[in-house]
Amino acid sequence: MSRAYQMDVTIKTCRRDRLDAIQEAAEELWPFEDWSFRDPRDEKSPELVLELRSDAQDNLRAGEAEEEFSERLAVAIWRANGQFCPVSVLATFLEAIPCEQYEFNQDAFERLTTRDTCS
């Protein structure tokens, strides 16, 4: 049984030189398109993009929980970025709203990447 979801992803302070790789990694897991970003160049960190966002609707694969998907997405983004960056996934189950939001901070990075090496 498929379950329709709206997934909104926000990625903060990711590497500017890895934007294409980050977008491609996320798009392999969910049909994200129409990416937007806030990019006021910070003199302290010109190599970083302040915020990258996208959203899309699709169905979770059979048996996968929204939290599991969100974790897989965060790990894929970290791999593509080559290092930690804050990731937020807002998962809205379209068949029975409300939604759940998952925040991935430095502790989550350490916990989730010990299962799978982030490179």
C-alpha cells in the first residue's frame, strides 16, 4: 500500500562546490525539483550556501516509515556534502494531516553516520 507524502527539505550551510551533488543525491530518493536557495555571501564563509530548499509529493516505498526516509535523506545529503550540515525534513502525510518534522543536528550526524560512513 503506497502512502502519499509531501516532503519539504531544508539544508543549511552546505558547501557551495557540492550543490549539484547534494541536489542529485536528494533527487535520487525523492522527486525534488525547483530548488531555491538563500545565498548572501558571508565574508567569514564564502564557500558555504546559507540555505537550500525544495519540496515534492510522492509515495513512500513499501514498509518505510517517514522517519526512516528522513534519516536516509539526511545521510545522502551529508555524503554528497562531504561533511555535516543541518538538515530539516518536514513530512506531511497527505492522507491524514498533521505532519511530522525531523531535525538533524550534529548529534544526529554522529549517531547516523556511525552506522554508515559519511564521505
